Amino acid sequence: MYFGKSKKNSLPGRVPPNQNVTTSFPVLHHGNVPYYKDLSKWALRLFGLVEQEQFLTYDDLLAMPLKSSKNDIHCVTGWSKLDNHWEGVSTNDIVHRAALKPEVRFVILHAEEGWSTNLPLEDFIRDTSMLAYAHNGQALSPEHGYPLRAVFPHLYFWKSAKWLKGIEFTREDKPGFWEKNGYHNYGDPWKEQRLTWD
């Protein structure tokens, strides 16, 4: 895979090494784009090491306290998009709702078509982490994860799973689709953790 090299970084401290700033929002994914016409058939499953498995409807999420956030995002393929405005739900509110068991160490995000990705619990509950249903004042487009996507701006953006269907809380780490196919297990853009041998 080719990773574009940036010219001289004019935004030191804001753009990781070898990233190109873009004003567009590239669409990258594996598999098909799901189009939801009836959200009554959609729910977010909270499961694993929780006190009780739950299914949150879209209306349930909208009824939770609104989290708004502005951040920069960085894709493993070499682009960065600055000043993104997101609206959604705090991951801390999700954790509170799920009532985790004390042995939880990792979070596995499950999306459409069996896609998944993994991250430590401490990254899931960072103040900058959230589950978003709107971007720049509009509902997410299907291509960008409607009805719900994760947003973890401190990691490469493949970790911000689109088309979320479930959140699993576990004791063991479980690498997801891209991690099993050569991507780094953690994905820190400031350390350029793009591939397993980085």
C-alpha cells in the first residue's frame, strides 16, 4: 500500500509525520456500504463482560446527553482532515450504561458484514473518544458510517469503526479485520504505527 508523503509540515504539533492535509473527506472502507431506510431495525448491542446485555435503539442514543467535539483525524493511508465537528454520545456514558465488570481490559467494536476492530478500554474512555451520529452539523452520510460510528482522534482513523452494530467488552484483546491483515494492533499516528512491522 502507498502512503503519501507530505511536504514540509506547516502545522507542527497538529499533523503527524508523513500526512497530507485535505479539505475533502475521503471514503475508504472494505465491503459494501449499508443503507438504512428503517432505523427501527437497527440497534447497538452492548455485550461481553457487562452486568446485563443491552440493545440501544437510535432513539435511545438521541435521548442520552449530547457530546460535541472538534478534532483532527488522521488516516493510515496518509491524509489528515482538520477541524471536524462531531455530535453524538460520550463513550464514558456508554460504559456507565453498560455497567462493566471489573476485569474488562479491551473493547471490540463490531460493524456491518462481520467487520471489527479493537482497542484498550483506556482508549475507548478517553475524553476525546465518542460515538458520533453527526459530522459538521449534518447526520452522517451512509458512506461515512450512518447511523453511528466511533471517533477516536488519537488513533489512525480505521480504529473509528463505521456502521457500528455492537460493542463487546472483554478481558482479552481480539485483533479485528485490518489488524489480522497486517495493520498495527494499536495505530498511533504520531509513532506512524501503520503496519505490524512498524
